[in-house]
Amino acid sequence: MNETRRSVSLNPATVKTRRCVSFCDTLGAVPTPDPGRRSERARKAILDATLALLHESGYPDLTVEKIAARAGVGKQTIYRWWSGRGAVVLDALVEEIGEAGPPALPDTGDLEADLRLVVRAIVAELADPRLSVTTRALTIETLSSETFATTMRDRLLRPQLDTIKDRLRGRVREDVDLDQAVELLIGPMYHRWMMRTGPLTEAYADGIVDLALAALRPR
């Protein structure tokens, strides 16, 4: 008996060989790189590089090109996320201290003692060149750009000042402008630091608190 063989036409373009199936399946299993994760790694590298360069050579020597080279990214990546070196420094500092808000002021029940602790801590930071290098960089940018100054105040400075203001509320004369009261405590330190008019010491910090409270306390 003769078998009738049916001829089947196969289109090579639609046929997968066993090897092709195995290769294609394996290829399909390769995870697609997560652009979000890659971007976060690049962002972290940029912020770390910024702080490292800032501590090594100071703000005048800091450039976007040097940050990019240290972070291993193109400078266009930095400009895609930040307007310039000052904005990168601000983000790096915020990242370093965290955006959870300012630490709570000590509350021992003694306003003078609590303010002494806070003002001493600020003076100690300003007196340490390594700790104050980011503050000096931000100050330079603040004096150069009103837009940057607004951003810096809102993100970094205002929360700290508001915390001190809340502590003073109800504990100083009713006619006192609380914003001015806070500046009476904080302003002298920054003036001495910026103008280098004298040493930043604990005795100086305590003197600021004594003079401020003498003017602010209810008569």
C-alpha cells in the first residue's frame, strides 16, 4: 500500500528551531535594567562626590566638571537635575543631615540652659572648618542669587529658626517680634563667622544668650 504523503510548506520566518526557542526564552528572561535604580545610584554618586571635593579643596575650586569626573557621570546629567554647583551642594547637605526636620531642642524646663546648648552647638559647628565648609558654600550662593536664597531658607534655614521661635513663644515679652528675637540669638554668630571679627567660643555663645534674654524676658 502506498502511503500518501502530505507536503507541508513551512515558512522559515515563522518557525523556531529548538536552539532558537532556547536562546529566545533565555534572552527574554534577562531582567531589564531599572532606570530609576540607575538614576538613584548616579544621584548618590554625584552628591557624595560633591561633599568629598568640597572638603578636599573648598568651594572656590569646585566645578560641575570636577563633580562629574569624580562621580563617573557626564556633566549633562548634573545639569539635567540641578541648575548648578550651589544647588548640588544644597541637596548634598540636606541628604547628609536628612529632611526629617530639625532636631528637637532640648527641653529641660530651663529656657536659658536650653538656648545655651543650642547656641554652643551652632558656634562649635561654625568654628570647625570641616563642618562649616558647606555652610560657607551655601552663603556664597545665597549672596549671589535671590532664587537660591529663597530655596535655601525654605529647605534648610527656616525649619531651624521656626523651632527656636516656637520655644521662645510665651516665654518672652508679649510685644517682642519672635522673628527678630531669633535673629538676635543667631545673627551675631554668623556675623562673627563671616567677617572673622573674633573667635567662636563657648564663652561667646553664652554671652549671646545672656544678652538676648536680658532684652527679651518679661520685665
